[in-house]
Amino acid sequence: MTRKLRAKGYDPDLIEALIEQLGQEGLQSDTRYADSYLYSRTQKGYGPVRLRQELKERGVDDTTIENSLENLEIDWTERLTEVRKKKFGETIPKDYKEQAKESRFLQYRGFTSEQIQKLYQR
């Protein structure tokens, strides 16, 4: 919010005071924002690496990000499997070239190399 208000030319001191007041009144919460953002993006098939990066870009601190990710209680392996099936179908390819193609897509979506490797080792 601070970044957007500064871009519109508002006084930085006024912005900080306003955000502090909104926080005290419970109208602005980074934790609530992070929780809502993570829920929305996980429903669209994004993994933890990408979600962490997107929240950092939006100015959310690391502690809030980690707490929000823990609160999601998502089985990332299951989510990875769902995303892969939706894009590529049920059968896991035996061909290395096809696996590499799928792996690149899944990494772009924000899943870790370890998570992806486990998927193809089954």
C-alpha cells in the first residue's frame, strides 16, 4: 500500500501515519493480506517458491510469508500432482525429453526441484 501511495505522490510521513492508524484499527493487516493472496494463488496452481517470491515483491516480510505458508496446511506434493495432471494428463511420460518439458513448466509454477523429482520417481 505504501508503494502505491508514494507512486501517486502522497507525503511519505502522512502515508506511514495512515498505515499505522489503519493497522491499529484492524483495517490493514499484512498477515490477512498474505493469507488471502496465498489461498487465491494456490487455487490457481502455484507452488511455494513462486508464492514466496510474489509476496516479497509486494513488500510482505519473510516472517509473515513463512507463517502464512504454514497456516495453509497444503500438501504440496498433492497440489503438484493435480497441476501436472490438469496440464499434461494422467500418464507420466517415460521419455526424458517429455519429463524435462513438464519439469520446466512445474518449476515455472513455483514447485521445487525436489518435489518434481519425487513425482517422476514414483
